Amino acid sequence: MKKVTIGDLIARKNREKIVMITAYDALFARLFDDYADMILVGDSLNMSFGGKNETIGLSVDEMIYHAKAVQMGAKRAFLVVDMPFGAIYSKKVALKNCIEIYKKTGCDAVKIEGGSEIKGIVKALSQNGVGVMGHIGLKPQLSRKEGGFKVAGRDEESAKKILDDALELELAGARLLLLEGIPSELGKKITNSVKIPTIGIGAGSDTDGQVLVWSDAFGFYDEFKPKFVKRYMDGANLIREAMKNYADEVRNIKFPSSQYEYTK
Ligand code: KIV
């Protein structure tokens, strides 16, 4: 079981697609590790498991707690940890928080949302030895400011800005790029314009890899399904069914039967 490195991911560009998924604990990270090339401890944690309607609100300490757990389960996959909202508001603060996360969680890269406006931060992190994954296009941490999660880069001007963001972040030292919620043609154009791997979510099939939030992909969150999500299982109903069976058996004194009891 060889650990996936940044070199492996870069070598996969234009050759073999990269598979990335989120995880927030050791239990699921262990299940995903054999099949995923990359695992992301995303700040989607705040929504999928925190029950909130936005990613804003997590602290650096909360990300560290979950990332440490994921690291216990993910022995093979390349591990990326999201920097939560507000954790990179200046170069000094970004260096402090990213280096703390990098050291305490053993992750392979931190992911930061932002375009060319944060290129100085990306450069400083990179110069200080921190692997950086940029996150451009739809930026969920701006959802409150922008009034929701909106597909980005639909008009010529904003598409050009996102392409420029990609080029500037690569130049600043980002080793990977996450492209979220953009038209497929733009996903393709960016992927063909940079040398670093692009991982898409709602960015079409031409990016170098794909990422999904696991609770969306496996149908555990069934109240809302964005267009880009494919459900690979009906997790919510499987859990409901199992929970109902357990509750029924306890109430009807069928569980525990003698096989689950200790004897003297
Ligand atoms: O937080 C997250 O899970 C993300 C997704 C876009 C994959 O950043």
C-alpha cells in the first residue's frame, strides 16, 4: 500500500482520472482509502454533518479535530484539509493557521478558497513548504455575501477572471486546483491551460479528476440534490430501514436474543 504523493497526482494529468471524496472521521476515511486517490476534509462538514446551511462557522481547531481522525483512517490517499472561513485573512494569519493544520494533521496539502486576490498568501505558504490546493469558481465561503451558491463563470468576463485566477494561483505555487460550479467548457479550458491537476465538482468531465461530498454521493443527505451530484446508493433509506428494524426488535423484546447475551 503505497501512499499517493503530489508527484503521482501530477503524473496522472492527461493520463488517468483522479478520484477524490470527502471524509470527516476515521471510520469512513478507512472505507474510502482503498479506492480514493485523494481525501478531502472539507468544510462541507458544517453542512453535511453540522446541519447548517453554509460552510461558514467552523474553527481551525474543529478542522484539526476532524482531520486528525481522518488521518487515522486514510493511510494511502493524498490528504487535503480545508482552511475554514476567516483562517487566511492575512498572510501572517494564513501562515500561522495553515502551518498549524499542516503540522498537527499530517495532511499533504491545505485547500484555500480564493482567486488572484490570495496569490500572495499562496506564494508565502508555498515558499514555507506548505502544499496548497486552490479552490476557484463557485466559492461556498462567499455564499452569505453573494446570497447563495451560484454557478460561476457563465459570462465571458467572469469566465476570463476564473481562468486568470487559475493561472495566477499556479504561478504563485499552488500544486492542485479545485474547480467548483462552472460550465464544463470552462472546466476544460482551465484544465488545458494549467500544468497542475484540476479536480472538478460541477465542472464537467474534462477536469483531471472529480470530487464529491460523500454524504451526497451515497444518498445520506436526501433533502436536496444539486444537479452535479450522482447518488451511488440510497444511504438515507438503508439507515432508516436498519434503524426501524433495530427499534422494532428492542420494543418487541426480540433483541438481544440468547446469542447476544453473556453467560456466567
Ligand atoms: O468542503 C468541501 O467538501 C468542498 C467541496 C467542494 C468538495 O470544498
